[in-house]
Amino acid sequence: MNMTALIWRKEFKDALRDKRSVLAAMSYAFFGPMLMAVAFFFLISQLTDPSDVEISIEGKEHAPELVQHLQLQGIVERQQPWPDTVTPITLSIPAQWAEQIKRAEPVTVTLRADWSAQKQQTEIKRVERAVQAYAAQITHYRMILRGIDPRMAQPINLSKQDLATRGSKAALIMGSVLVFIILSVFWSGMNVAIDISAGERERNSLEFLLSQPLSTQSIVWGKGLAATSFAVFGAALSLVLIPIIFNYVPLQEIGMSVNFSVPMMLLMFVLLIPLALLATALQLFVSFRAKNFKEAQTYISFLLIIPMAASFGVEFARLKTPILYYLPLTGQHQTFLSLIRGEGVNWLGASVSAVATLVLALLIGQLIARMLKSEKTVFGL
Amino acid sequence: MINVQRLSKSFKEVQALDNLSFSAPDGQITGLLGPNGAGKTTCLRIIYGLLKSEQGEALINGIDANQDPINARRQIGIFPDKFGLYERLTVREQIRYFAQLHGLSGMELEQRTELVINQLDMSSLANRKSAGFSQGQRMKVALAQALVHNPKHLILDEPSRGLDVMSTRILRDILREQRAQGTCILFSSHVMQEVAALCDRVVVMAKGRVAAEGTPQELCELTGESALEEAFVKIIGSDEGIAA
């Protein structure tokens, strides 16, 4: 009977009976996409905010047409007083408005606001645009009255389409979904990995297991596969749940469409398997060195920074080098990015990074097996 | 037959074993008697290959566990210093697991598992998970794990610690049964009564060395004392760390 398989079966059964491990593997896959969906709801509603801008208008009796125009643009007079923490946005219309308009003199309308206030940026811009639009309208009438084609005053028609912010926000959304998927293999098997290494030591059963007639390789791979099974299960669960949950997020409102097709998800799943093995190997390496469960948990939370840095870091730093396609972790991330953007996949890169991931995991496994032969590690000398 | 020859081992500045030699013959119970910190556990861990000696060798049936740990360990059943149980597995599952690790399968696996469960009189525990077991019950499970593959050698590290009278009796009966089958039994203890009641041969250890060796009777004669306890104190030169 194969010892690795024997240990795998025993550890898997053991872990399945551990409610904490099962819950840890499931909760990430369940609550993660949920949380993300909620965050996106907020983001989308903010981006497509159609509500009125409320400002203070001084001297509105002097220019009722302007006020009416503003109202049509969704800019209304504020009824409640401004809160202390917010700088008021105030538009002042001078008393000589009607007279100066009549004489075709420039009227000075003052907009007072705090341009550095991040939250009011869009509101201030909307007021600016509305006033400018009204001014353009007046220009229009005046020129027509004088028999001039108003287009004369517009030699260039700059067509501004505000896609930039939406585009980057969409990339951010998809980027975080990908990071979430990649993290699922690190998260779901974590509890099992700690339990069968540091936990085994803490429960004083490690010494007896190591005294049995089998190689430390069998022990490491049996245990590694048990934790990997949980990691893979967690990954599969989040891959299944993400499309379902994202069905309910109105991504189309910000001009985004993500197509989670079945072949794409299957490909992602296959690519995640070597990564799950690597994640488990790293976790076992760390937690076999820890004296107890708690210590292992502390070290492993540091370990979670690696996948986050590798995926978020690359995303934010806009790092673009072909090497990323071939390395473990970044390779999977790049392939996922291409998949979700509907671009062609760098197949060579994806395969090389998969093999590299597998090789790295195997090397770490052999290292742990050697570690378990060392009395320093086993007895913490 | 377990043969320990000139073992030396140190941890940083502490010399745990210092040129230790003794042997445990088949069909006899050899007691490793010594105060706390004498190096008993270190010696046993070297025998089953978890620690490496700096000098000398420990042979189980002629095999050095430092050279060939897998074959050496096939020959032995171990009751370790720390015996944690898998509390989410039932007793039967645990015993079967270790039987399988020793290569048992099929009919032999089932028979040996049932046999050892009956031998230790724990049929009523067999399908329970070991969480919440008493010290005596835990000892039984650990002993079953050591015995299930019917080893030719038994190495027990202070098996009677924390046991009540009834559990101690069961343990002794089992060890005597094993001796009758020709098993080589090596066990460490710092409990005098137990050694006197059970052992055919006693190896008295102090500060990593063999202080004296022989039957309990011989040790008493050697020191001119009538009780083993007095003989022991005389041999190691102090009464530190001994339980009567």
C-alpha cells in the first residue's frame, strides 16, 4: 500500500471532521465574492450617481433663467444648512446681471468652493459645466441675432468622453476579482496545513508519526496533498460562485461586461491546481517550523502578503515585463488577466509558469522532507 | 536484541549521553532506570532514529536506525515520550492507521486490529473518538498502536506515568505476555517499584552513563542493600529525581 496515499486519506478524513478547517475553506469562497459584490454595488452607484447637486445660490432673483437652466442640469438650491465639515459651494449672481446681459457686457458670476475637496470634485465640475453651457447658449443667440454663424466661435469641437476613470475603475474591479481567485488557494487550505503540521506537533503526535517505518517524503506529500485538496476545493467553490454572484452586480451600468464562460473557468481551475500545491508547500514549510498552532498562524499571515504583492503590486505598479508570464504566481495572474479581458492567452507563458510552479512546490516539499529528518526542526532544539 | 554501543550525544553544552553501552536481549524486560535528566529519552530516541548520535551506534536486530531508519523501525513498536492521539479519529481508525503504516493490509490488518483491541480489553472504546479519554484509556490506545504489528522489539518511554493502579496492572500484564512470546522489551522508568516488579535486567543510568547493570537482585548485592531503592541511591550517589 502506498504510504503517501495512506497518509493523504487519513489526513483528509481527519481534516473533514475538523469543523474549523472545513468552515475556513468554505467561508472564504462564500463570503469573499459576497463582500466583493457589495463593494462593487457601492462603487457603481457612486460612479453613476444621478442625484441632484445642492449648492447655495446668492442673488438668484437677478437671473431666474440661469437658475432654471441649472435646475434642468440637476443643480438645485440647497435647503438645509451646510454641515460644519463641508465647505459650501456657493454661486453668486450679481445684481447688475440683467443690465449687463442686455448691454452684452461680461457678467462676473462667482463660484466659491474648495477645489481640493475630493468628495466635491464632481459636484463642482458639474456646476462649472452648467454655467459654461449657459454662457455658450447666450453666445449662440447673440451671434444668430447679429447674423453670424455661431459655429465661427467654435473652431475646434473637442469631444470629451469621460471613459478614463470608468476604464481604470473597471480594471480595478476585475483586478481585485482575479487577486481574490488566486488568494483562494492560499486561504482555503491554510487551516488544514497548519493543523497537520504545527497542530500535529502541538498535540504531541508528530514524534510518534516520525518514528514509523516510512520516509519523510511520504509524510510531507501525504499531508501536502490533503491540504492541497482543501485548497483546490476552495478555489473551485469560488470559481463557481463568482459568476453567479456577479450576475447580480449591474456591471453594464458602468459599461462593463464580463463573460465568465465555462471553458474559461475550467482553464482557470486547471491553472490553479499547481498553485494550490505551491501554496500548501509554502504553508507547510512555515508551519512545520512553528512550535504551535498560534505561532504558525502568525507566520502564515505574513505569507499571504506574497500572493497579494505579486498580483496587486504588479497591477498597480503597471509592471510590464514578459518575465511575468513565465514565473509562478505572476504567470497565473497574467493568464487570468488575458482571459478576463478576452485577449489571447500566452500559452507558452501559461505552461512554463505552471511547470515552474509545480517544480518549485516539489523542491519545497523535498526541503521539508529533509527538514523533518533534522532533529533541530523536529524537537525545536 | 537491542544493542547500544558507546553512544555519545550532546545538546550545546549539555552532555546528554556519554559513552553509553548496554544491551537488551530477546525474551527479557530490560529496565532503563535513572533520575530525570539522566538521558533515558535521548537514548531511546537515538535507538529509533529520531536523534543522531555523535559517536557509537544503536543496533536493533543488527540494524542501525541512523543508517536505515525504515528497516530498523519495522522491527519495533514504540511507546513514545509524548503520545498525542488523533482526537478526531476513532480508536479503531487510529490503530488501523498505524498498522497500515507498518505495511499490514487485508485480512491480516483486520485480524491484528481486532486482536489487539481484545487483548487490551477495549472493545467498548473501539468506535469512540479519543477526545476526552482518561489517561489510562489514552495509554491503552498508545500501547495498541505500538503492538498492532506484532513487533519483535518494544521500546517504551516511561509508559506508566500518570496511570492508576488498574491501568498499571494492565500494562504489566501486557508486557509479561509479550515477554513470554520472546519479544525484546526495553523500557525506561524512574519508578522504582515498577522496575523491581517487572524487570529481568536493570540498567541504571546517571548523567548519560551506565552506573550499574544487572538483575535487581544483583544490584542489591552489589551495593550491600536489601531494597532496590537504597541500592539505586547508592549507585547514582544522590536521591534526586526518584519516585518511590
